[in-house]
Amino acid sequence: MEIENRRNGKPLPGLTRNLVTFISEEEFRRLADLVHREFGIVLKGDRRLTLHTKLSHRLGLLGLSSYSEYLDMLGENSARGDPKARGELNALAAEIMNNETFFQREKNQFEAFFVFLNDIKRRKVAGGESSINIISAGCSTGEEIYSLSILLFESALFAWGNWETGLTGIDVDKSALRKARKALYSNNSFRLLNEEDAFVNKYFHREESGFRLKRAYKSPVKFRHGNLMDPAAFDGLEGADAIFCRNVFIYMSDEAISNIARNFHSCLRDEGYLFVGSTETLIQKTDLFVPECREGIVVYRKAP
Amino acid sequence: MPDLLKGLEARDWGRRRASIESLLLEPEEIYLPRLEEALADHANADLRNAAMEAYRSAGRKALPSLLKLLKSPDHEVRIFAANLLGDIGEKEAVSHLIRALKDPDANVRIAGAEALGRIGERRAVHALGWAIDDAWRSGRPWPAMAAMDALAEIGGREALEILIKCVKKNVYLEMALDALERIGGREAIKAVSEFIESEELRELALKAIVNIAERLGDRFMPEYFMRLAPMLLEIYKSPKFEVKKAALMALSWAEDVRAVFALIDSVAEEELQEYALKGLLKLGKKSVQPLIDSIKDKETPERATLARFLSIMGEYEALLQFAGDREPEIRLEAALAAGKVSSKRAIKVLSALSKDAEREVRSAARKTLMKIEKK
């Protein structure tokens, strides 16, 4: 059995060469502390090469040669409230979090929400309200919020009368938000669909560089830059009918999730719906929301 | 008391919790008999489930009651009692649960084994080994599985030896391999390795070997997996993610150039990315041209990550060709790479990128040009 035994201390003959350590343990620890403090993100220690691949260009851009210098710069300057340092922190968070998203991701949740829309409308009509507001928290490049825009349109529930539809995507990654505002997508964003699929043909124009969302579905959507850990990210969005925050919590500590749940709780109306990723849970992370099983999915409602 | 029990049936989780907390303030001799009745009330699942919550919350205080219920004439009550004893985790229950491994009802035996696994006491190991043999003799795999799972949870040398014996005697082989994976250790790897080339068992064996090795921090010599590269590339196509991951890990250790495109593909999957990058790094120069070809292919996912990786490998000259790429992140890598290459071509690239539409690309190119001009 040809196994390398590192515990002997001395390398055995014919060993595979060691990988260069790109980030030292001390640098990794400092970086992990920083991103957790600022964004609630948990960095896993066994992914240092991935981390270095994601971040090395930030050092190049700033003309720095080590993560120690990078961390010193971030630490000192963000403490002084330096906007460039804050900008760099946001860029750092954006690189670390996976921006991967695509249209119709976890479609069963959209299908369930389609059904809930009837309840929402009934309640609003009874209460004399004429607006519906939905938030995509951690919206990345916009596929989720645009999927919701399409859903609202297809429901035809809010098409007539003086309904105001407010769809807001929030993300800490400015580069992702720029892409989201362009609403121009590659095949990657349709990985669950065939590019010949009726969905693509109906809602997108084909262009040389990709698929552009049609204006009718793009125009109701607004994007804003914000950190979900910061209550200010939700200013002006109080009384939301639904918040979608899917595949965001997987990167975060329980403490950060609890913090964000508090912000969601303040922002969501009492009868509102909170959707998280199907592999995520808020159970034992917050008492502010309780799970409900409806239409074959789990959705969270405010605790009584 | 009737009011408190009524609260136990509440659908609302908050009310139920409050009722349980009130109930537990009463003396045990008052509420435990009522909980015993509730546990046997098969017509009222809500009350029964709430009674189980109450038992869990009572913890150690509930032990005598549960040990009594483990001898109930009702097999379902015995199952609940075993489950709850496992949840509460008191070592005092171990000898009673060991006796439950001989219960006439198979589901009670299963619950008993599971509970012993959760409690984790090594004195249960021998009895669990007996339970596996008994299940094998009577042709009942589920009690065997529960016993093997329990051995995996308890761990230790004796548990390991029992599982290795199961593998060698072909006793519920797949379950035994799975349990060995969880129990870990180099002895487990040795035992499992015998099955790496078996058509039916290679996926399980591979998964066990790489996962145990990774937990131990061990690495195989490249030659071990290199000879298995064609098989690993087949297994890599498995729709089962854990199997695919095991194959990718082995390929990353193999340092075999045949694996290069599997490694490149895996960069796009977050859970596999680290292994893929490490595997490509080990391949070194052999991975460069495949990386370049993949970046050139516009449909390749994570092209920017691959471009950054080329930079990490020091392949700056190779990155210059991507100065006109449609993705700004890739153009940025070209700009940063050009700063590390002393050539006319690099200067041309930087000049072009200094007028790029993206601010970061422009800025990187201009800064580098200024540095070069100063020199």
C-alpha cells in the first residue's frame, strides 16, 4: 500500500512533491476572521488553493506581494472608514462567494410561490393595497429576481389595475450587479433549460453575445448594493411580501444567519414568505421564523 | 394536569414547548406515568410525539421510566423507548439496550442498535458483532445494517476488526464497506483496497479509500492511482456526486495527464474545485495547453478561474493571447500577466488594455505601463 505517512516527519522516498503554500496559516486565519466579521462568511481551511486562485489578482491590482500586506491594508484603512478599503472589502466578499446562479433554479419553489401569489393578491385586495414587493437577497447576476419578474408577469394577477410591482435585488458584489443590470446572459444561465427551450425564446432576445432579457421583464426590477448583515441594506423595503435568499446561507456561520434573519424579520411583512435554498435551514439558527410545509416545499413564515 | 397535557397537543411549536417546560416542573412521579400513557396512545400521534419531546427534555430523570418501557408488551412502545434512550444518551441504558438486541421484534433490535451507536460505549461492540452474525444467519439485512452503523459510530479497534471480518467473509459486504469508510483508519483502507478492482464494488471501495485517506491526511503515491486512471475516468462520470468526487480526488492524486480534462471540468463545481486545482498544479506543464484550449472555448464554465490559475502557475506569456477576450476578468489577467513579461508583445497588450472598456482592466494596464516607463 503506497501511502505517504506524514506523521513520521521525514518524507519517504518517491513522495509526491509538496504543494507550495500560497497563503500561510496565519494569513488564512486573519482573512477568515475578517470576512466573518464583515460578511458572516465562513472560510474553510481546506480550500486555500481555491481561495488563492480567487484572490491573487486582487493583490496584483493593488500592487501588493503578500496576503499579509493585503490584510494590513484592509485592516488599517477600513477601520478609518476609507471608502477604497470598503470597496476592496466588498470586492473580496464577491470573489469568495460563489456567484453561480441560473434561471429556474429550484423551480419547485417558484411553482409554489406562483400558488401563494393568489393568497397575496386576495389579502391585498381585501386590505385595499395595490402593491406587491419582492426581494432577492444575494441576487448575484440577477437570474433569480428576473425569474420572479417573469413569474409575476405570467401570473397576470397584477397586470391590470394600478398595481405597483416592486422587485429588488440586493448584493454586495458590484460587478455582479453590473451584469445583472445589463440582463445579458450566456448559456450557463440556462443550464437547466435547453437554449431552444420555449422559456428562452419567449423571454429573451438572442444576440451575438448572448441572450438579453426582454424589456417588459427587466424594467420592474431594481438592484441595489448592500451587505445583508447591515440593516441599512433594506432601507425603504419594509413590508416586503416575499424574500428569496437561496444558496447564500451555505457560506455563512450560524451567528451571521441569525443576524441576517433579524434583518429579514424587520423587512418582511407579518404574512410574508421567506424562501431559502432547499439544502439550507433556519431551524436552530433563529426563533424569528418557523418552517411551513406548503405546496410540497418548505417556506418560512414569521413566528407568532 | 389535564390542562398541561392538553398543551402538549398544540400544533403551535411555541405553545408545545411552554407546556413541556411547565410539565417538567412537576415531580417525576406525577408526570412520568402520564407520559408513559401518552407514548402508548397510538390513536393520538400528536400527543405521542409531544410525549417524546417531553421525554427528551426530561433527560436523565426519565431513565427509569424508559427502561421500564423497554420491557413493554407493546413492541412500538419498546421501539420508542429505545430511540429515546439513544437520544438521551445515558450510559446506564447500555446494558438494557444490549438486551434489546435480542428482542423478538426486528424493529426493536434495530432501534436498540441505533441507540447504542448514539450512546457510543465500547462495551456494546461485542454484542453488536453478535447482532450482525444473528442477522446474517436469519437473512435480515436491516438489523445488520443498524449494528454496522453503530459500530462505525462507536469506533475503536474491536469495532474495526468486526467490520473487517464482515468484509472478508462477504457478510453484507456493501454495508460493511460503507461502515468501514466511516470508521476509518489505515487498517480499514487495507481491507477495502482488495475491492478496488471489483466491477460491482469499486465505487464503494474507492469512496471509502479516498475519504478515509483524506481524513487521515494521508496521500497515496501517484503510481497507486495512476494505474487505475482509465477506471477512475469511468467512475468520474457517475451521476452520484460522492462517487464522482472520490474519483476526482483519486485523479488529482494520480498526477496522470489522462485526467487533465476531468480536472479542468471539475473546476466549475465548487465542492470539487480544490481537488481539481491541486491536481492540475501537480500536473504542472502538462496541464498548460489543455488549460489554454479550455479558456479558448467560450462554452467552458469558469474560464476566468482557469485564467487566474494559469497566472498562479506562472504562465504569463500564455495569458497574453487573451487580451481581447470578451470577459473582463480574463482581460484583467492578461493585463496583470503582461506586467510580468518583458517583451514588445506585452507592451502592445498593455497599450491596448489601457483603453479597455472596464475600469479595472484599464487601471491595471495603465499602472503597469507607468511602472515600465519609470524603469
